[in-house]
Amino acid sequence: MAYTKDLRKGQDEPLGKIEIAPEVIGVIAGLAANEVEQVAAMQGGFATEMRERFGGAVNYRKGVKVDLLEEGITVEIYCTVLFGASIPLVAESIQNTVRDTIYSMTGLHVLEVNVHIVGVQFEKTESLSFDDLTF
């Protein structure tokens, strides 16, 4: 199902239709959520994670579920945040960023942006090798 919108020049003259696929809205939402500070990663399924690790194309819809309804759009975001982040503030920032980005790029009304924090990522520590040791 794609979202269809009639364009009207004035009140009576239709210019045509615009169809926006749910996959496009998913990409927009995923990129917007990834831009929020303190978001470490979007959460994908096992197959998506393995495909990316072994050189597959990056899936920009990873961690995003979009439902197109008559009243508008609902978006589910699944992500991991950095340790120390204020989860309520990060989630609110994701909601605002995703809603505003979808609206500014498509003109579509976003009913809900539901954020699911599925993990916390700690900063990577430097690994110590034997070459770094001095005796």
C-alpha cells in the first residue's frame, strides 16, 4: 500500500497524484532517528545484521516499522542508546526529529512515533596488545 496524494493547482484543477511507498517513509524515519545525538545504532533483525557485517548493502530502514493509516502514519523505532544518555530526552528527540523530517519531506501527517530502546551501548575500550607493553 502506498500513500497517494492529489495535487491541486487551484481548487478544481488536479495536477496528478503522488505515491510515496512505505519503504521511502521508513528510510526517511531511519535516517532521521540515526541523526539524533546519543543514538548508538538502529536495531535490525538477525538476518539484516549478518548481511551488513559481511559486506551487504546498508539497510536504512533497519529498526523502523511504518504503518500507513487513513488518518496518518504511525512509526515504530527500535534503537540502542549510548550509556549515560537520558533515555526520556533521547526518545523525545527521536520522536520530534522523525515527525518533523517526515512532514517536511513528504507533507504527511504523523500520528505517532513510538520509540523502543532495546539496548545500551558502552564506549569501546582500547584493547591492549603485547606490542604495547614495555618490560
